Amino acid sequence: MTPGEHAPDPREARSAAEFLACLQALKDWSGLTYRELSAHAEARGDVLPRSTVANMLSRPTLPREELLTAFVRACGVAPGELADWQTVRKELAVRGVYGPGPAEAADEDTDGDAGAGGDGAGDAVEDRAEDPGGEPFEGPGEAPGPAPVWPGAAEGPGGGAGPARPGPRSRIRRGLVAAVALTGLVLAGVSVVAFLKDGHAGHPPRTPTAPAAGDVRIRVTGTEFCLGERRGARTGQIHQLPCAAEGVPRYSLAELGGGRWRIVSDHPDFGPGCSGIPSGGRIPDAAYEDSECGDPTRVESFALEAYGTPVEGYRIVPVDSATPGSCVTVVGDRSAAWARLAQAPCAPDAAGQLFDFDRRD
């Protein structure tokens, strides 16, 4: 569930297919796995088996009202909005189509008149232009994270740091600062290259281990991090964690044929499962997570593609993802433990996208 985002509105659906798409969007909005949805429903006194939810979202027919109610409540929808889901489902079941009533239409007209264009489009664009915290969106040209600030950068050429026009001595100082900054940048680049090649200070380069069927420890290439979950968490979200810590679950590779692999998990609390991408990979930055095997709405088969000559590591590429050209990627601070993994565009330099498959004894 993303802070500041509203749950999908079922009243926007006009057909059974659109209503089912709203249900899938509701699950995505909740951020919950099937395992968590079942647990949330149980805590509320509802019955919502994990397999039933998966079947509901993959079928073209409307769910039963009691199943819909349990699912919507488990997703965290406010009690006052539950009636909207029930009303739309009932009208679709009876008439086959849904349309807003006269009162709702009048409300939409009133809201539309408030906008400059008369249709509320300006408000929608304005909403999208702000992040959940209310700060203006910087636009696609901005870097995803804060750029490093080098000493003297604020006084660099063209910086306009002061109101007075700089004199010759100021220009000389700026030139010296720029030279020092450039030297620091080069040294930092050399350090990063050395880190990526050697994995960790003082450690010799490792030879990547090719994937093979059987028990494995999945290592982030060039680091001392391995893949796993937080013990006690119910999300199934996969993170990178220190390999020295015996993380959960234990992984193994199962060959499916045709260059495809299944990454099987064995969790001490939840039992066997599979690593995968939810919602068929339709969400570009969907979480890489462990859940039950055989869910038709998840991508659970992967190509393990060698990268580099000689091989530097292996990419985990979702097969038949709805977002082609994606790779399993360490996102966020890649130097920190517990950085999460998600689907992201395959990068030319494969940064954060290379893995080794160390054999387990």
C-alpha cells in the first residue's frame, strides 16, 4: 500500500472484465502477498484461502459476494468503501454493465465545473504531479537519488554562488577546487571498479558459479551478500543479507527445460514455495518475492543468463513477463544489507543484476 494513494475505485468499472482488473489493482495497491491476504482475512474472522484468491483473479467471471467481501476487507479497504465494491458487483451480476446513478453523475458534473477544463482533468494531472509527501514531482530527467556533492562544487564554474562578480583570484581558487574535485572523482571511480571486481576490500575475485539443479546459496556477484527473507516477516519480499548469517529460506534450482529455471524456496515457517514476480510482471518495479508455487498470476520461471566475457555473473530474467527487458535487480542502496530486490529494466552494465549460484553441501 503506497502512502497517499487511494484504493482503486470499483465504480470506474463498466464490465466484468474491468471489475476483475480493479480487483487485481486492489491487490497490487495493498502490497500484500496471497499468504498475507489469507492471514489478514483470518484475523478478521473471514475465510480466504490463498489458492482461492489466485483463482479468483485469474478467472473471467465475477466472484461470489462473500469471497469479494473477504478479499476487499483483507486488502485494507475502508469499511465505508466496501459497499461500493458490493454494489458494483451486484449490478454487473444482474445487468452485465455498470453505470453511475443520477446522484453520482451530478456530483461528477459539479466536480468537473470546478476545474478549468470543466472535466476535472487539471486536478488529476496536479495530483499525479505531486509525490505522496506533497512535494512537487521533479520529472523524469531528475536522478533517482541524491547526487554526490564534491568539495567546492557550489563554487564551480557557472554555479552563480554569490551575487558579486568573481575576480581573478576567485577564478583561480575555483580552478584549483575543480581540479581537486576531478582528482577525487577519478580516485573514487577507481575504488568502485576495484570493489566491483574484487567484491569486498581484501578479498580476491571470485569465480562465478554457473547455475545447476540442486541446493544453492544465491550470492550477489562481487559482494558478501546473499538472497533471503526477513525471519518473522510474512511478505515474502526477498532482500540481500550478509552471507555469513544463515538466512531463510533455503533455495534450490529446478530445471524446467528450454533454458528456463524455477527458483524453489523452503521456508522453516511457511514450507515450500517459489520465487517470482507478482501480477504477471505488469508492474515495472514489482517486488521479487517468495510465495506459493503454481500461482497463475505470477511469473515463476526465469532464464539465468551469463553476462560478460569471461563470465562475470548471471542475470535472473523473468520469462514471459508483461514488462519485457526486465531483470531481477537489487534496488536502493546496493552497499547496504536488507536492500530489497525487484523487477527493473536490464541495465547495459548489469549493475545490481548479477548473481552466483554457490553449491550447498
